[in-house]
Amino acid sequence: MKLVIQIPAWNEEEQLAETLAALPRAVAGFDELEVLVVDDGSEDRTSEVARASGAAVRRLPVHRGLAVAFAAGLREALARGADVVVNTDADNQYDARDIAALVRPILEGTAQLVIGDRQVETLRHFSPTKRLLQKLGTAVVRRLSGTSVRDATSGFRAISRGAALRMHVFTRFTYTLETILQAGEAGLGVASVPVRVNPGARRPSRLFRSDAGYVLRSLASIARIVTLYNPLRIFLLLGALPIGLGAALLLRFLWFYLVGDSPAGHVQSLLLAVILVVIGALIWLAGIIADLTAVNRRLLEELVEHERERALGPQR
């Protein structure tokens, strides 16, 4: 069994050496451990620091974003024969001593994706607003994905080879929410385990400048992935609104007609009701077409998974 610890990094020469030094040299259940740094087009000495610390390096020619670096790391880890991939941050935010706990559910066969739970409510360096937003965001992701994840934005996670073969990251913002929603749609086992956070890791986030900006981008990512994998749910909800309003106007017109009141003065309501019902029906039709497209996408993803497995070799 081989474990690959991957670290997406962009201009992290100052923090990377400390992060790499804290990683374990062996983890119970694995015969081999390798560290892989994915240099996301850094303009500093990130790659040199990684190599000097004994890590393998996969360098992207230009800065592409965290999600692209994460996906590139998964592909590289699989190519290197990983049976399990652990992803952690380059800023030494997560306590590397918890890697053994993170991979345990995969080794026991109870999960294929394990998310490290930082217990956000206990983090003193998180503002009350940020704690609330994290809890609300996790609740939304948990609801949409059908999983029991407790910290949706945590980047400290373990992924089995089988799950990694099935993952396709579309966004460039962050992979954290998308991969959970994708795992839920694919029926993969998702678990959460408590992990510790290093108190000294305080570098400001590079993904967003404000909590509001992060919320907006996260909501856009959630809407996109749900639309990609379960569009019928979205289109049914959107179409129900005009159809409901149209039905109410139609019942209003029928009421005046049946009680003998002249319906002539309410023809506008009838016309508006017909327009709204037609709009809702068209939205539902678009949802059906999108759902058929999503089915084709899932079939294509299965083909890609089989091709990856054939090219990289079966899970050991």
C-alpha cells in the first residue's frame, strides 16, 4: 500500500519547509509514503524548497488556481501508484500528526473520502461571522450532497484511489465544496474525523478578500455543481414558481367566471396565467434536457474512470 501526501503550493517558500518537516515519515497501514508538492506556477523558490526537503515536485507552467493544482496533484499521485492520497495545505495550517486518523476510515473500508473536521466553533482566530458562515455553508453542502460532512471547506482530507479516479474538478476557485457534492452524487462513502489546527498558522487566505466575497463565490460553485450533476432538481424548483403563480391567476379567473361576475375585466389575468404556465413548462423542459445531458456526462465520466484505471493500473 502506498500513501501520497500532496500539497498544492503557490509562492509558499517561507512556510513550505516547516510544513514538509512536520509530515510523518511513515504511516501505519502503508508500506510506502511519498510527498508530492504541486507548484502552481510560483514566482518564488517554492519548487527548490520542496526538492531540498526531499519532496517530489509537479510544477504547473503558469498559476492556474487552487482547484486546478489539486486536480493535477491527484492525477500525478495516481500515476505514482498511490492507493490513498492525503491533501494538506502548504501554510502548515493542519496538524500533520492527524494524518493517521484521517486515513483510518479508508483503511478500514468504511469511507472513500475523509474530511478533516477542524471544529470551527472552537477556533479562536475565526470571527463569529466567519464561524456562522462556515456552519451555514457546511449545512447547505451536507443537505445537497446527502453526506454527514461537518467541515465542508476543510482542505485536509484523504481520498482512496477509487474515489480519486472518479473525481473531476470543473471550477478553478476551490475544490473543497465541489468534491464533496460530487462524491455525494456518485454515492461514495464520505466521513469526517476531528483534526487539530496549528495555532501559528495565520496567513490571510488568498482565495478571497472578504467573507462576503467567499460566500458569493461558494454559492456560485454550489449552484454550478448541483446544476451539472442534478439539474432536474434546480429546474423543477425554478419552473414551479411561474407555474404556481399562473395556476393562482387561472383559478382567480375561473372563480369570477363561475360566480357570474363578468370575466371580461379579468382577461389580462387569464393571458398572464397562460404566459406564466408556458414559461414554467419551458423551464421544466429545459430541466429534462439538462438531466439527459447530465446522464451522458456521468456515462462519459465512467468511461474516463475506466480509461484512467487501465492506464494507471488497478487499485492494489
